[in-house]
Amino acid sequence: MESILNVAKHLKENAQSLSNTIVDDIVPTFPHSVSLQEINQAKIVYTEFLQFLGNSLLKTEENVHTELIKWSKKNGELQAALGQPISTVIVRYPSTRSIFIDHLTAVSMAYQLPPLEMINLMKRFNYLLDLSLNEAIFAFERLTEEKFAANRRQINELSAPIVSIQEGIAVLPLIGLIDQERAQYLVEHIVPKIPSLHIETLIVDFSGILMIDNQVADQLLKVSSMLKLLGIAVVSTGIRPQIAQAMIQEGVNLSAIRSYATVRQALEEMNKLKI
């Protein structure tokens, strides 16, 4: 027991110098170059890990698990914030593990750690390292997904602008791929803004759309129905023949919506009706 106490004390007291040595040994084994900033960051991370390992040797697994998850999440989020792919972290683990084990073995032998305690030390190290990798990946994925979600929201906002083209008439140009998420965004965020524009007719222009499925088409029909209840007429323009054919085959009924080939044609017809 005294031997493991000495090893734990050594790891905590010499964490920084040991970390510097380990990083200097690890970096040349990487298949790609590493910046000085990354090297310095790695030394900080490994110093914390060695201190954590030293403290964990005499703690319960539950306490170890809780503290390590918090530490690993921080490192995973840091990696994501740097904009680096998670593969740059994973690819370094095999050589990192091997060199760590070499140094831990040397420390264990210096303090004459019995074989069974040395095995337990290596098991604890591997457990912590694997747990750290898992939690770092989870944190990286979570933060990356949050960034993607924020980008998708911004794309949705920019890809469905409502443009007023003359008194009482506005155009909603649909551009790109209209999937279920974008259709839902239209229903929840775009439609509620339309009444405040004080328009009588909304032209939904499909000329920038290559294809939509029947579920999305149904959502767009719901948009039309909602606007009709608000006293706003909806007309469509720019529906390509292949889109119209696909909608008919899927059983989507567009007969309730007036349709024109172009926005210009729709405006000309509406202006004639006003005369």
C-alpha cells in the first residue's frame, strides 16, 4: 500500500515535468506536424491528467468517473472550439498510450511497486484514458452538432426571405432543397410574420426548387390553408414539370392553389384583375 501511495505522490508532485517529457516523446511519433500551440496545450492537458491519475489511485471509481467526465468534456469542447476534426485526437491515442505506459512503468519500478499493484495501476490508467477519449468524443459531437444546428437555422432564415414587390403583394422565393426541417421552419417562423406585412397575396415561387417530397408538399399546402384563414391568398409560380408530375403521383392536390409559370405572369394576371 505504501508503494502505491509513493507512486501517487510522485505523479502529483512531478506531473508537469513528467508531462513535458511525455509530450516531447510523443510528438515525433505523430504522422503529421504539430504546432507549438498544440504542444503547449498538450502539456497542460497531460499535466492535469497525471495529477488526476495520482489523485484517483486511492479514490472510489464513482468519484473518479464523475471528475473525469467533467475534465474530459472540457477537453472535447476545447478541441471542437479549435475547429479541428476529432480524428486528429483519436489518431494520437495509440502512441500516447504506449509512451504513457513506458513512463508509468519506469515510475512503478523506481518505487518497487509489486506486480499486482502495477497491473492495477495500468488498468486504472487505461480505464481513465478510454473514458477520457469517450467523453471527449461525446463533447466534441455535442458542440459540433450545436454549431451545425445554429448554421442550419441561419440558412433557413436566409433561404426563405419574404420580398414585397408591390402594394399588397409579396413573394416568398424557395431556394435549394426543401426538406422536412425547412418546411417546418416555414410553418413555425415565416408564416407568423406574414400578417404583419399587411399583404393580400403571397406568391410562393418554386423556380429555385429541384424536387420536394409529398410530406414537404403537404406542409406547404398547410401553409396555404393557414394563410387563407388569415385572409391572404396564396398563388404558386415556377413549379417545374417534373415536380408537378411527382406531386400528382404522390397524390398531392394542388388544384386549390392558383399556379403560374413565372412571377411576372402572376403579377400581370393579378394586375389585370384590379383594372
